[in-house]
Amino acid sequence: MNEPLFTTDALRAIFSPSARLSRMLEFEAALAQVEANVGVIPKHAGDVIERHCDVSRFEVDAIEKAAQDAGNLAIPLVAALTRDVAQEDAEAGGFVHYGATSQDAIDTGLMLQLRDALVVIEADLARLSTALAGLARKHATTSIAGRTWLMHAAPTTLGVKLAAIVSALDRDRDRIASAAEHALVLQFGGAVGTLASLGDKGIAVAEALGARLGLRVPDMPWHTERDRICEIAAALGVMTATLGKLARDLALLAQSEVGEAAEPSAPGRGGSSTMPQKRNPVGASIALAASIRVPGLVATMLHAAVQEHERGLGNWPAEWETMPQIAMLAGGALRAMAAVAEGLDVDKARMAANLDITHGLIFAEAVQMALAPTLGRDAAHTLVASACRRAVEKRVHLRDILEREATIGRVLDRKALDRLFDPANYIGESRAFIERALAHHR
Amino acid sequence: MNEPLFTTDALRAIFSPSARLSRMLEFEAALAQVEANVGVIPKHAGDVIERHCDVSRFEVDAIEKAAQDAGNLAIPLVAALTRDVAQEDAEAGGFVHYGATSQDAIDTGLMLQLRDALVVIEADLARLSTALAGLARKHATTSIAGRTWLMHAAPTTLGVKLAAIVSALDRDRDRIASAAEHALVLQFGGAVGTLASLGDKGIAVAEALGARLGLRVPDMPWHTERDRICEIAAALGVMTATLGKLARDLALLAQSEVGEAAEPSAPGRGGSSTMPQKRNPVGASIALAASIRVPGLVATMLHAAVQEHERGLGNWPAEWETMPQIAMLAGGALRAMAAVAEGLDVDKARMAANLDITHGLIFAEAVQMALAPTLGRDAAHTLVASACRRAVEKRVHLRDILEREATIGRVLDRKALDRLFDPANYIGESRAFIERALAHHR
Amino acid sequence: MNEPLFTTDALRAIFSPSARLSRMLEFEAALAQVEANVGVIPKHAGDVIERHCDVSRFEVDAIEKAAQDAGNLAIPLVAALTRDVAQEDAEAGGFVHYGATSQDAIDTGLMLQLRDALVVIEADLARLSTALAGLARKHATTSIAGRTWLMHAAPTTLGVKLAAIVSALDRDRDRIASAAEHALVLQFGGAVGTLASLGDKGIAVAEALGARLGLRVPDMPWHTERDRICEIAAALGVMTATLGKLARDLALLAQSEVGEAAEPSAPGRGGSSTMPQKRNPVGASIALAASIRVPGLVATMLHAAVQEHERGLGNWPAEWETMPQIAMLAGGALRAMAAVAEGLDVDKARMAANLDITHGLIFAEAVQMALAPTLGRDAAHTLVASACRRAVEKRVHLRDILEREATIGRVLDRKALDRLFDPANYIGESRAFIERALAHHR
Amino acid sequence: MNEPLFTTDALRAIFSPSARLSRMLEFEAALAQVEANVGVIPKHAGDVIERHCDVSRFEVDAIEKAAQDAGNLAIPLVAALTRDVAQEDAEAGGFVHYGATSQDAIDTGLMLQLRDALVVIEADLARLSTALAGLARKHATTSIAGRTWLMHAAPTTLGVKLAAIVSALDRDRDRIASAAEHALVLQFGGAVGTLASLGDKGIAVAEALGARLGLRVPDMPWHTERDRICEIAAALGVMTATLGKLARDLALLAQSEVGEAAEPSAPGRGGSSTMPQKRNPVGASIALAASIRVPGLVATMLHAAVQEHERGLGNWPAEWETMPQIAMLAGGALRAMAAVAEGLDVDKARMAANLDITHGLIFAEAVQMALAPTLGRDAAHTLVASACRRAVEKRVHLRDILEREATIGRVLDRKALDRLFDPANYIGESRAFIERALAHHR
């Protein structure tokens, strides 16, 4: 279930069945070398074992199949590796996986995969937020309808809309970086997490192993303390929600009746199997699909984290496909939106035209707030609300109603009204907000 | 993400990338034949198109990859099929996928896959419930500690424990059968669900298409009404929970300190990569993993069901990997537990021994209820509770305390106490319950 | 967490803390009467106990607080009831809750609450689907843009859009009715589900108890088989998704740029705290909020269903607030949408106007399919797609492009084009679909 | 749905309907004062408004009810406040909620509630981890069976088991502190997030408002960027999983057949409504219930975060009950486990006795690893596995089998075997791990 549509080639490669075994073999190779150096296993066994830790020597399908009886992948992999090594060097065969437990190989392998995945994701995140920051700066004063409850509310700018998302994506990046720093750690504890099988050499082997694999060594093994991996899952989950928000907004702007933005077009992109005119928001579709699927997977990780004693029953296995899927979906959503942002078609004219679609109602708050210092917010609200109702009933422009309203005339002259019905004059702190939000992007 | 460990070979085959395209081609072939018969497309085009609807003619990977730009699999598949047909017969090439939309092919293809999957699942469900019914009958009077809050409560029988699960599985079977009957229907509506592209032949084509594919034709297309597919998802979700309950109970009975049941053993099954003595409950592990993963996926289906207008954006695609995954995990859990049930090791002696592990406390309710008609339930409760406390404090058998208690002596003589401390005498309606629950299994 | 905004007064009353205790007392009263009749407890105790089973005699807050130590509500409630009865009649006090366990009272109480809730929900469901069926019939030929991927696709009718939802709601009703029939059953099993505490009178008491409470007596107690309650949760979850779909569609139609439908307006309804012109889709908001919250709660029910042995630890309690919340949110969404449907403002003129917003592109498929019998679907697709591109580039109407296209002129004359650009002529089987879908609503 | 059983009185008070309105009034009061100071509203209006921002002046139920039509609580609250202020001072009444939008009051109010909730939670987290750290130190060398897949695996110590949880809880604390620092920020943006209604005073008012309420002012408003609140939800979700793990382990240790730990007992705590002997793990039950319910709620927050444009439709409201519920459940689980940890009964004798329950099999890995340097891990594994099988078949102690095994005798003499069958000799780096993990707790 990791079809190309929802993820990226890079992430598919990182989480492929073969790459997974390869990462576990990397653990076994490093373990053997380190143990040989520390003197836990015979000197030459390290080299012999490492030489056999090459995934191309193994039948991935057969090992996956054997896991059905064994309960996990490490058991048949270690068995196959042991046989393979022993054929060359019977003694060395006896020292494969020495002192380790299946979970050490599986969890550490996953950490290595996730480390690679987060590098890919951080790069695409930078790419997306840079593209959006560029658009936000370019459209700092491009007026657009602000919409609440999906209805026109008051004018805003495209710049401020996008800067808010850039700001969220920057926090997502910090959160992912922080999760990576906390959570990408070595797993090495032996059968029950005491490293008893290595006598007094446990910590020495662990430290050397972590150094060799480039993974921080935690205070102690974490076989059934899954908070770290949940932190990564949650950080990716939150980022996916940000991407979903961006995708939904752009898809709403792309609607035929709105037409303010469109995804980049390309041959073969966004067409329909039956309708010749279609240019569908396929990037948004991918990101929205991810934003619908990832929350349930994050919840699965939290459920799976309630693991019994020194090894979880069923719950630990529940992570094996779930965590990679979160990373693949999040990364796929990210790449899709990066491509959208980099080629986004913005239709400023349509944005301007749409601002007038409510015949002035979108400026109602501006008028109310212009009256408020004199009349009070509440009286102004009542007055303008009544004018709005009449404008809708009579199908005339709000301005026409207001001009005929004596109470208003006393406070606002024609010039003042002109100013109030120009969206560019009612954007408050938009520019300052954009500057503050994009400060990191200079 | 559909590794062998968590599912069955049969289900992997049904939901493989190639099988998916194959089922969509089955739709296209049937559509062409039916349209040729009805006279919507040229007579000969039906045969030509059908002949090319053979998945071995297509590069599955390339089509999956092309879906990244197209947004779904049907677009590149139809394009490839059209090219392929046109090479043989240019005119017929013009009538591929005639009047249909991508969703018709994708949804109907999924229905065909699910129909096969439910056949596999129903067979395994029958296998499991038959095995459990056999055990329930065999152990109708095998005493075992009833446990509430994970603590000994009062005696029950293994038969009644298992009969309750058989009863739940029978309801699961009814629920799945009912969902299959309601939900496995043809999807065929064209671009926006009106079949306008077929003029006045729409319903005629739909009826013939349904007949050819063996799928019921619903009142109208259901492009964005996803309740039916959610019903299947939910029925499988509930079944997976039942399997999780069975798995958890058996795993708890298998604990080293309990030892009342064990999964079947076989070479290579349930061993450890480091601990030579291990015989792990691998079947339970698979079922529990499924019971942790499936609920989030069912929730995803419910979220995905809120689909916009005539075609959902992102939410429909969110189903594509989710629904197969639910079926694969549910089916994997089922097969794992069927294997466990068919080979379950039951240790009656250990069950009997464990009944005495609390030094008689498990009979406290029996004693209380024997006193209740005379003393009232409440007074009896207070009296026996106090006796229990003393038994625990003094580390003696509850019976010893009770025998020395004058109030009790007045109501219960030695013989009565003998009877009360025999678990076989305190199983109430167990036999009747088993008979009622297993009535379907005669 | 059951504030009025998200539910109905009727459901709040059914699931209030006081109503919950009241329903448990109803169980205790019925149990006592039945046991008195069967001769399990003294004749007079039945009446005395029943008389005290009145929630106004108890301090709800104190009992809820005492549950913190006891672990559930039944323990302090039974203790308080026992004290209360004993004050009047010491002997009768001894026969309160005779032979029952906490779960019997709590589960049966919940079943009684759910029975009431489903009556409320079924009535509102009928109300909503009747209102929508009326609209569907009224607007059977009202043309509206069919939208896929949120973009204009091809014309359809408002009638067919709504009939599809009526059809889904009718299935929801069947599903809920079926779940109610299967799942609303008595819970009565005593400590570990054997009814051992009642000797050979267990089933007799159970049958009489079920009859008195109007609940079907199942084959056997279901303390830790939670599939039935999950079935109710799932049926309500699916219905909530249907409501979310309806709410989302109506909210999209209500957008300022679309304006094809609006929720009923009323003083105080849908205003803004700051914007005087706002008329927000508050009904849709409530239904959408439910459709976002309920799936996670359904997943919780499925997780909670994995209950250990004869009484679940933590998982059973996880249902206590979750199941009522599902019913309350589902019912709240239903009521909100019923009010919306009954007062929906439909703007046919705007629907007609919007059909032209793409300058004819929405008729592209109609043109293609008119050309297809002659040119083949594929060639027609290429030809019309190219015409669409030119229409967009040159900002002219698709018809203008087509008229100048020689290949097309050969197949379609002016009159044929006129017909193709009238949405009423491209709605295929819409009327038949509406009739089939609304057949139940005559 | 916030009954006492699942949370704490402190958190119920923080999230009560009345406290919620009170916090929103705190926002309105601060806003008025700040705006009066900055000169946006008349000087005296600040004091008058603040004086009326007292929740006891309002009918909470009526406001909650009015929210059904308004769509949120702020609208009727602001209306009631305006009326109330205007009765005293008509002019001041006109300046209530000046320039703000409903979401400013609701989100900022929630931030203030969450700030209080996190203080409560951080205190209980400190209390729990301190108690566990004390136990971990005390039992640093207390031998206990290490259990994997719920089966005995190899010996470990109670200290190392608990230290691992302390370590996780410390990370949870860091995560919550970090989320609090990032996420507890002012919400203030006006209608569409530009603060246009305040002209050029927007940022000045925002800064003063943040200072007055003690909330950091973010770069820009975050009406539809919900990543911060999701970060809090996720941090609490991960903590709840840690608590669930602790609860599950302790409940498993409390099982009648294991008996190694018990929750503190007290009158009225953990009894049964029918079984006089019961002492149920009620604290664990509460924590486990939370660990089952919270993941779905975290997923709801992630779904809800996909909010449209400048104000989410339905999704923002979906947060209103969900986020408080997460905090209440997490805090309830925490308090329950703090009470358990502080009074935990540890039965060292039972732990020692249980180590022998497998007749030596738990020492199989120790023996294997003692043989491995000489025989190789693989040969040793095969040899010991075979000895284990024979021990089980013949129902004798593993040691007896090993003593009779010539190959083993050559490597291990009696004394060596003595040493290997003492659990205290096979705990590897346990002491070091405990020291490292508890370093923060000195």
C-alpha cells in the first residue's frame, strides 16, 4: 500500500522491503564490528559478518514470508545471515546478532530509515516555504476577499494569507527538527533491555555502536517506551494538517466560480478521463488525501505505544507499517504542494472582481468601524446590519443604501465612503504581519 | 505496506497492484461488450476492446507512476488501453471507456476486489467459529477462573468463555454478509452521475453491466455517497475487535504465570532471536496488531465519506489504500486466529490449579450468595468481605476462616461449604448459555 | 462536554447524569420485582425496593464523586440504594441488586438510554429525508452545475443531487433500525456472566427482566463482547458522514461566489460578532463539526471493544462517555440539517447563471459525446479538449470556437449545437434516478 | 461528558461552562482596558466594561443555549455584555469587544484555560515521576521476571522497569513545557486576521493585550493555523500513552496469578458490587480508559486543523469540546497514576517466587550466552533450546537437564551454573541505566 500516487520515489525507496532489511543488516554489521573491536566476539568475525550484511545476498520475499511464523522480520533475517556467514566461516556464524534482540535490529533499522526520510522531508519543507514566502512577499498588497464560514467577510491580502501558512510551516520545520534530535536514537538493550548478555561490556558496545551508526545513545533502551517515535509521528501529523489547510484553501480558490488561483498545468496533469475541459487540482487532492489519512495513523501510533512489560504484544508490530506510512504520506503531500506553490497561477484581476461580488457587503465592517468611534460599535453594528439587509433585499450596492442614510451622512462624507470601499484601505497590520512572519526567510 | 506478516496470500493477491488494474479492465471489457450489445458502440468494438482488457498487456508500474500527474489510476489505464486497442482497430479505440468516468472503473473494480475478499473472509470466519464451537462444546464443563479487572472473580467454564466469542463471531458473520448484500453494487454514473453521455440508454447499459459483472445495480450512482463502503469497513472493523478480544484473552491465558492455554507450536513458529526457551503467541500478536490498526482506518473511511458535490477532492482518494488495508488486516487477523483455535493447547490441570491460587477467595461470591437468602445480600457481603480480608492478612485459606465463623456455621455446614468450594457447583446457567449460543453450530 | 450547541435538548436530557442513574435504578427496580415474582427474594422486597428506585432520592453529584474510588457508578449507587431501602425495611435492604453485577446495571441502563435516543434520531432522520425528498422532487429538473474536484464538470440537476442523499439517508435509517433490533438487548450475567448467583433461576429471571424492561434477552450475557454496541456506534457514525456530506455541499453552494443556496435566516441566527452583513451557515457548521468528531469516537469504541476475560480493564469504562457522545453529536447534526433542509433557500436563477460562468466549458463533454459516435470517443476528446484550451486562452465562449471548427461543423449543425449548450438536454437518467431513489418516499 | 471519574476536580473547574465564559470575559475586560489606554476607545469605557466582565452577572445556561443559533458562545456573550454595560453607561456599551472577532475571545479564553490546566498537569507529572523515581531507586536490585510477548523472557529488575518509565515521563514533561512555551499565545486578529478594525493601532493593542493577559504575542494571528494547539494536544496524547503503559504493566503485575504489585487499598476503593474479595486496580482502569480515548481525540484535533480561509467551517468548532477533553482525560489519568505510584504495594517475595515459575527456563538466555563465547551464539542457542524443550516435556527444572548434558559440562561447572541460575547475576547494565535515567531526579 505505498503506491506512487501518494508519496515520492525517494520515500518509497527508503521504506521499500529491501531497504528495510538493508538497514537491519547495517545494524548487524555495525554490531559485529563494534563487538569485535571491544573484544566481545572474535576479532575476525566482525569483518566476515559485515561482508555478508549485504541485502542483495538475501531473498527479501522469502524472509518476509518466514516472518509469518516467526512473528517479526529479524528472526528469519538473522537466521539467514547466520547460515550465510557460517558457510564461509563456521565460527563467525556463531557470533551473528551477538547479545542483541530482534527489536534492537528492527527499531534501529527504522531509526536509520526515518533519519533519511526526515532529510528528504526537511528539504521539501524548505522548498515549499521558500516558494510560499516568495509569493507572500510578491502579493503583500494584493487584495483578496477574506472569507469566514466560507463566506465573504472583509478584505485581506493574498500576502497575509500565505504568510500565515509560511509561519505555520516554519514551526512545523522546528517541530520536526526537534523531534529528530530527540527521537532518532539507537535502540540496543538485548532480550529485556538490560544488555545482560554482554556482561559488563553492554554500555561500551552501545556507545561504539551509536557512534558507528551516527545515532545518539539514549539513557537506556526504550523497547516499550515509544514516546520518541510518537513525537516524530505527531510532528509529521501536524505538518500534514498544515499542508491540508493550504491545499483546501487553494482548491477553494480554484473553484470555477472563484477562479483566483490554479495549480500549474502540464501535459497529462489534472485532466479527466471523460471531460475534455478539466484542469483538476491534483496536487491539492494528494495533500488532502494525506490530511485525511494521517490523523488516524497518528492515533494508531499512540494506541500502539501502550506496550506491555519488556516487549509489546501486537502493539509494537502495529507500528511497523504505520510509521513508514505516516512519513510517506506526509512527504508525498509536501512534495505535491511544493510543486503547486512553485507553479501557482494567481489571478489578481479575478481577486479584485470577486471583491465586488457581494455588492459592497464585504466592506460592511469597514463602514461600521468608521462609524463606531462616533456612534459606538453596537449602534454602528445595528445600523450597518440594517443597511446590508436592505441592500440584499433591493439588490443594490451597499454604498447606494449608505449614501441615502442621514445618520451616516453626518459621520462619513462621500470621500470617506470612497476610501472605505477600497479594499486596499482596510488591511490593517497586514504588511507588518507579513514582515514579522517572513523574518526567517530573508 | 501490505507485507505478508499481517495478511494472507489470498488477500495480497486480490489487492495487488496488478489485480487492481485487472479488475478495472474487467469493468472496461464488460462495459464495451454491453454497449456493443445495446448498440451504443459499434458491434465489433466490444470484442476488440475485451480482447485487450488483459492486465498482462500493460506495464503496471508505469501506469501507477503516471497516476501521479493524472490524479488517479483510471486515466492512464484508459489512455493505455485506448492506444493498445487503436493499434489493432482505430475505430474500436475510439469507443473505449465510452460514457464512463474514472470513478466508475475504480469503484466497480474495488467492489469486485472486495467481493472476492469477503468470500475469503467468510470462509475463514466459518473456520474459526467452527473450531471455537468445537472447543466450547468440548470444554463445556471445564472449570476456569472468571476474571474481572484482570483479577480472579468467580469460577466460570472455558466453554462459556468461548461460546460468548462464537456468538460474537456469528453476529460478525451476519453483519458482513448483510454489508456485502447491501454494499457490493455496481458503480456507473458517468461524469457527474447522470449517465448523460449515454443519452437514453444509460439505465439499459447499467442493468446489463451489473448483470455481466454479477453486481447489483443500485437505485442510482453513488459517486459521493460512501455509506455502503463504510458499512463494509465498519463490519470488518467490528469483527477485528472481536478477534482482538479473543487474541488478548488467549495471550493472557498463555502468560508464564497462568499457563492455561498455548498457541500451537511448530518448527520456526514463535521462537525468539535470542531466547532459546521462547514460544511466543505469534497468532495473537497478529490479531492484536490488526485490532490496533483497523479502528483508525475505519475512522479514516468515515472522514473520507464527506465528499464534495459530484466527486470528492482528496477524500475519495483517501479510500483507495485504506479500504483494501482494512480487508487485508481483518483477514490476516482472522486467519491467524483460525490457526490458533484449530491447534490450541488447553491445560485443564493448570486451570484447576489456578482456581486455588487465591486460597479460596474466588469462591467468596458463592459463599455470599449462599448466605444471602438468610442474611440478606448486603449483610452477607459485609461478612464475607471481612472474612476475605482476614484470609489475606493471615495468609490462610478462606475456608479456614469461614469454618471458624459462628454466624456462618449457623447457615452453612461443612458439607454445604464443601459444595461451595467446588467450582463445578457455581457455574449457573453456563450449560444453557453454551447451548443457546452454539445453536447455529449444530 | 455536552454543550447545547452540538446536540439537542432531548438527547441532553436522555444522557444527563441524573437520567443515567435513573435508568440504572430502573434496572434495579425491575430486577427486584422480577426476583420477588420468581421467588428469588422475599415477596415484599420487590415493592419496597422499587419504591426507592427514584433518582430524586439520591445526590447525583455525590454518587459521581464516589465513583472515583469505586471505579464505576453502580457501586456507590447500589450502596446508597441499599442504605435507603434498609432504612425503611432492613430485610428488603439485603436484597437490593440481588445476583447482579455492576455491569448489568450500567450496560442495561445504557441500552435503555440508547433506545430512547434512537427513537429521537429516527424521528429526525425521517423529518430530514422527507424535507430533502420534497426538495428533490420539486427541483427534479432544476439545472445546476455538476462539480467534480470542486470544478465545474457537466450539468446535472438539483433533484438528482438531493435524491442521492435521500437514498443514503434511507440506508442510514435501515442501518440504524437494524442495529437497534440486533443491539438493544438486556445485559444480565452476574459477576462473571454465568448467573451462578441465582442458582437455577438465572434464565427465568433474565427472561422476566427483559420482558419487564422491553429489551430482548440475548443468547447469553455479553459483558466483554461489545460488537452490538459497536454496531450502533458505527451506524450512527456512517449517518453522521452522510450529514457531513450534505452540510459540506450546502455550505459550498452558499459561498458568496456561488450563492445557489442559503440556510434559513432568522433573528439571531448566523450573525457575526463583528461583521454586520454575515449570514453564516450555522447548521452546516454543527453537522460538519460532528462529522469531524464522530469518526474518532467510533474508532474509540472499536478499540474499547478488545475487553479482557469477563470484564474489561479500562476499555469498558472508555465506552461510558464515548457512546453517549456519539449519539448526542449524531443527533445534533441531524437536527441541525433537518432545520436547514426544511427552510433551505434555493436560488434557481443563480444556478442557471453559474452554469455559464465557464463560458460553455461545462458543455464540453456533451459536445464530445455528440461527436463520439461519428469520430470515436478518443478523437472527439482530443478535438474538444483543444477547443476548450483555445476558448480559455482567447477568453471566448466555447461555442464560438466550435462553430468555427470545420470538423465539428460536419457533424453538428447550429441547431444541434443549440441543443448541446442547453443544460436541460444533458441530464441523462436524472429523472429516472430520482424516481427510483425516492420510491420509498411516496 | 466530564464526569468526575475520569478527571480531577481542578481540571473540571478550569473547563467548566462558567469558567469558560469567565476566561472569555477576562479577554474582553483586558481588551477594553488596553484600548482605553491606547486611546482606541473612550478612557472611562475601559473601567466600566471591565467591571461588568464578571461571570456571575450572566446566565451561563441561557448563553450556551443562544449559541445554538449564533454558532458560537462569543456572539451571545458579547451581546449580553453589551446590554449589561449599556444599562450602566450607554456610551461604554458601544465599545465592548471593540475591533475583535468571536474567535479572538474564544481562542484566547481557551489559551488561558489551557495555561492553568498545564500547571496542574505539570505538578502532577512531577509528583508521579518523583514517586516512581523513588521506587526505581529503592528497587534498583529487586529481581523480577522480564517479560516479552507477555511471557517470561529473562530476569530484569523492578528498578530498571520503573526507571524507563521515569525517563519517558521526563521527556513528556519537556515536551509539554515546550508545547506550552510555543503554543500558549494570544489570539487577536479581528474579523479576518488583519486587525483592520483598529486602523494603525492593531499591533500596539495586541502587544498591550498580550502583556496584560500574560500571553506571548505571536508574529501574526493564527485563526486558521492550528498547529500550536495541535502540538499541545499531541504532547498530552503522548503522555497519556506513557501513563497507559505504566497502568497496563501494573495491572498485569496485579493479576491474581502474578501478584507482584497492588494498588493502594482504602475503604471504598476498588471493591465490587457483588464480589466481597475484590481489590480492583481502579487507578490503572482510569489511566487505561484515557489511553484508549485520547488518541482518537488527538486525531480529531489534526482533522479539525484543516481550516478554511480566514475561519474554519465546522472544523474550528470541532476543537471546542475536544481540546478540553484531552486535557481533562490526560490530567485524570495522571492523577490516578500518581496516587497509585505513591501507594504502590510491591511484593518482592512474589517477584522472587515467580522467577522460578518456569522451572529455570527464564535463565535459558543466560546459559546460552555463557556458552556462546565457546560454542558460538548459534550452536549455544540450538543446544539450550533443545534442553528447554526436554525440560518442558519431562516437567523438570532446566538445570537438571543441563547438568546431565556433557557438552555443557565441559564449558560450565556446577558453580558456574549456580551463578547463572541466580537472577541477580544477569541484569547487565541495569544499575547504570537507572543512574543515567534518574540523573534529573537527584
